[in-house]
Amino acid sequence: MSEKEKIAMEQKETKRKSTYTIALAGNPNVGKSTIFNNLTGMNQHTGNWTGKTVANATGYFEYRGEQYKIVDIPGTYSIMSHSEEEEIARNYICFGNPDATIVVVDATSLERNLNLVLQITEITNNLIVCVNLLDEAKKKKIKINLELLSNILKVPVVGVTARNKKTLNNLLKVIRNVCERKEQINPIYQIHYDEKIEKAIEEVREIISKQYKIEEKLARWMSIKVLDGEEHILKEIEKQLHIQLMNNREIDKVKKEVLENLKEKEIRQEEFKEKIVSTIVKDAEEIGKKVCKFENKDYANRDRKIDKILTSKKYGIPIMILFLLLIFWITIVGANYPSQFLFSLFGNIQEKLIEFATYIHCPGWLSNMLILGVYQTLTWVISVMLPPMAIFFPLFTILEDLGYLPRIAFNMDGFFKKACCSGKQMITMCMGFGCNSCGVTGCRIIDSPRERLIAILTNNLVPCNGRFPFLITIATIFIAGTIGGIGASIVSTIAVMFVIILGIMMTLVISKILSKTILKGMPSSFVLELPPYRKPQFLKVLVRSIFDRTIFILGRAVAVAAPAGLVIWLFANIGIQGQSLLTIIANFLDPLANLMGLDGYILTAFILGIPANEIVLPIILMCYMQGTSLVNMEDTFAIGEILRQNGWTILTAINVMLFTVFHFPCATTLLTIKKETGSWKWTAISFFIPTVCGIVLCMLTTLVYHVFMI
Amino acid sequence: MKEKTVNELELGEIGVVSKIIGEENIKRRLLDLGLIEGTDIKPVLVSPSGDPRAFEFRGSLIAIREEDAENIKLK
């Protein structure tokens, strides 16, 4: 065996054997995910708002021949309470047995972050504190004495700027040292509570240690929980470690004695809890004061000035609308050119494919079915979906990176509170304007499960990118078409704006109705951090939003578009007694459609358009032109002619616009809803809510129209 | 005498927390953010709809709704 082969063998060997496991903890929004990504090279989306990581994300990396597994646990301010994220975080640190736990802290608000660090010192000794965002701190003239911090906590402290990959080298070294050290070095920092409380904790700990073989530190932490009466946490400990802490006669006895004792010293159980929390916060404050130096006391002034404008009574909401309009405008105008390019590219390939099919003597029906059915629908969906998403998401991600999104939630919270919901729902709606499927995924930022579900169910009530062009086309033809000139574009813009506002209002109304009926409940507490504004990293934004969102959504859409293309083709080409299936279905739907001021073909097109809203108009045109494949038409005027010839009036146009906004979600969104809620029942409800809204609204306008016209 | 809460603070006026009351969950959340006895708290922003307001304490800016802020008593 040559030397080279030997090394290769050894490397393989190490890869297989002992991998170290590292947990990555920290407050929300401190750059945890950025560190995770830079270490693992995986692309997990990081957002400048709280609560992005909901489940543990796992990644791997190699350093000096060792294989490391790193687990990104949800960001939390604490690991003491009951929320879902805190439970996941706590369970992993306590019971996941990581070789090291890295706590990432924000250098610009070290004091608050230390609270979590201190809580974790109560559970594990294998702690690494990673002070991130040193660049931001430097800008704000905050100086942090890392060495002193390390001396106080008696754990390794590493300063990094996670955006800058190079600065992570130190962290890697420290990780390695901590993982590889065999025996425990000196004990790390320990919180000292009030004398009486310490005595009480010690008494309970002795009993636990006597009964079970548990590390002293963990036993101490457990005894605090026993005295706390934190049933929830105790249950979890019992389950994970197969021990009994509650209904344990000996422990109960000591607990009772100790609590009596404390009561005599005027510490009741509720106060015990508070004392524990405030001791930790005070310790954090003290340490923070020692290691941080604020050379510029008014470091947040610039942010506050910006905030005063962006959240002002007068300009707050108009600026928000302006931002969103600007993004839509850039998206719609900008997407035209790449869409055209993709159309002609795929069109050319299509011609080649047809030639090829003829060349190999493929039967006509088969090649038509595959090329005009599957291929054309598939490429159509890509051409119309890809460019707007590739433009919208980076723009949206820039707003996200800037830290503007939490401000949107802050501005809009008042309205959502009235609907018994969270202001964060507005953020998910804004994402929904880009793509409802993304909006639904984004609902993870809402903490309360009830409010999250409402946000998911109502997300489709705002029109996505796929529906905008259709809305604009119809508005231009029928509403603005009667005016002409510059006035036309203004009128059509207003018409589209009107439907959007209607969508937003409907969201609030439906949310309120849901809150009062099947999803009863009061608005949960709304505690939202407004993080400091940060400069977006434009290149990373581009890469991230394209890979994380665009490609992902496109993948799902394509998976649906291909079979749908086949179905559409079959419907248009298979018939009974000279009538295509399409016509038969349209005729069947005609009575309902007429009540809604539409016609059967339009309804059929919406149903067949379920893979992507973008293909609704092409299907309508295909039906009217008696075609057998989708029709692409650029000329708005010509589209208008065809529609008018087939009986469209201003009423039809208004109803089509309404139904475009209010109808069942596209297949991609439905799949996402199924994934997020894990339930077909909620998926079905999300299907019916907007559909029923749309049917009722269309019937109403038709009724009103006929009453006034006659 | 009724205790003063942060809701009674004018924008820019600094108050000192005396205690957090209220239902367990919200109490815990506020404590976790570092709102304990002796913490300086200052409302700095108000949402266009009047509620919530954003408070500055311990170097962060946190939006809290009126009914939740009611639980933060001042000295």
C-alpha cells in the first residue's frame, strides 16, 4: 500500500468512526443559522426576524480529520418556559448529550443574551460562548472584553463575525479542544442564589443524588425544577431519563419540608420562581457591565430616527404600501423579458421535439400528448413562474435582511389584534403576495399555534405573483379599456389595488370569524423584538432566496404541472360524440357559473389551472378558440377581442377578478399547507374558505348588477 | 393607591420596573427578556394604530401590546 492510499484509508476510517456532536444555541436573531451555514456549507435560510428555526436542523462538517455533527436548535431567550421552541431547545441540551454546546450571543446586546448563557451553565459544563456580530458592535462603539468574560464564566469565549467565514477558524479550534478533552477541567461559573434558597436546593439535590446516579450539576438543576413545581419540565425529565421526581415519596417529603421552611422565611413558591429568574438576570447584568464598554451611549440613535419615520402615524403605513408596490412593480415589469426569453427558448426546443418525434415515427397522438400536453404545460409554468419569483424573493429578502419586516408587524398589529390574531400575520401575507406557498411556510414565525393556523388558512386570500398579471390584463381590457390614454393605466392600477385591499380586508374578516368559531381564542401575547437595522448582504441574498425559495417552490410546481398538462390535454382532446370532455364539463358547470356571472369555461379553467394560477387565462383562450393546447397571447387587445366575442362584459370581468383573488389555493400551496399543518382536514378547510368567499361574492355582484340594470 | 404601569409612561420617559404580575406565560416571557425589579424601561415608539408600543430596555427594542404591558408595574 502506498503512503497516499494509507492516508486515504485513514481518512475514511476517521470519517466512519466517532463523530462529535455539537449543539448550537442562542437567542433568536443572533446569527446562529449563519454560523451553521458557514460551518456546514448547507443553505438554511436565515432571517433578520425571530423564530426562523423551528425544528432542529442538522449538518455535518469536517475539521482536522474529525467529523462533526452540528445541531442548530431553535433560537430562544430562555429555556425555562413552555413554548414549543424552548422545549425543543431545552430537551436537546439536556438529553441530546452533545459533546459541546455553543451558545451564540449578540455582541450588541450581550447583557440580555447572557441570561440564556447562564441558564445553560446550570445544565452543562461543555459550554462554548461565541460572541457574534462583533462588526455591528464595533460600529456602535461597544467594546467587549472577551478574555474577562471567559475568566468570569470559566468557559471558552470566541469572538466572531459570522458573515466573515475566516473568523470562524478560532471557533473551530475551540470546538475541537472542548470535544477532545478527556476529563472535566475546573468547574465553570455557577449561579449563587439567595442563601436560604441555596440551602433548600442542596437538600433536594442530596436526595436526588442519593436515589439516582446523576451528574451533580444536572441533579442541582433538577432540584430547582422540583422546588419550582415545573410539572411540565419534570415530566419531560422523567420520560427522558426514566426516573421519578414527582410522586416520589422521599423527594416529596423533603420538598414539603424545605418549602415550609422557606415560607417561614417569607419565600412562597411563586416568589421562589421569581427569585430564581431575577437572580439569573441580575447576574447577567452584572457580568454584562463588567465586560462591555459603551463608548457611545447613543449608539441606537440612528435606528431610532429611522424607526420614528417608518412607524410614524402619518407615514408608517403609506411607506409600507409604497415599498410593497415598488417591489411588485419591479417584479412584474422585470419578469416580462426573461419570461419572453424562456418562452421562445422552450418554443424552439418544442419544435425540435416535434421534428424528432416525426423522425422516429412516433404515433401522432402520443407525441401530441407528450409534447403539446405535458411538455408545453410544464415549460409554460416554468416560464411564467420562475422569473417573477427570482425577482420578487431577492427583493423581499433584502427587506427581511434590513430588519424591516418586524416593523411591518409592529405597524399592522393593531388591526390584527382586533381580529384576535398576531401582527406577524401581515409579514406572512406580504410573502403571500410573492407566493402563497412561501407565505404558508413563513407562518412558522407566528408562535401561537392557533394564530399560526389562522394565518395559514387565510394566506391564499391575498393574490400571489401568479395572479397579478391576469388581474392586470383583465383590468386593462375591461375597466381601463373604456377610457384609454394615460388614465387607463391609472384606472387599471386602482382596480387591481382595490381587489388587493379587498383581499386584505377579507383576511381580517375571515380571521376574526375563525377566531370566533372553529379556532376560538383570545389573541396571545405579542412580544416582538425589533432588531437593529442591518446592511443586507446582496450577493448572499440573491443566492439564498433563489436556492431556498425559488427553486424549492418551482420544484413543487413542476411536480404538479407535468401530470396536469397531461390531464388538460386529455380533456381537450378526448370527447364523446364530437364534444370534448372540456366542453362537457363546462356545460355541466354552466348553471353555477351563470349564477356567479361567469361561464362554464371560465370555471373549468380555474379548476384545471390548479397546478398554477398562471395557466388559467391560457386555458380560457384555448377553450374559446376551440384549440387543443394552451394558447399564449401577448397582444392584450387581441385577448380582449376574443373575450368580448365570447360574451364577456364588465360584469364578467369584475367577477373573474374577484374569483381570481378568492378561489382555492394552487396545488403547490395545498401541498405546503398539508405539510405545515400535517392534516388533510385543515388542507380541505383552506381549500373551501376562499372558494366559498369567491362564489358568494361573485353571486352578490351578479345579483346587484342585474337588479340595477333591469 | 393603584400601582403605575408602563402604559402610563409617556414616550421617552424612563420608568423603573417594580414587579411583573399576570398570567404565568406572559409573566415568564417578560421576565425572560430581562424585565425584573430595577430594570429601566422606556417607551420609544408607538404603532400607527396606537397599540402596541415598543419599549427600550437592556439594550433591545421590544414591542409589547397594551394589555400585556399592563402587567409591568413600576416603582
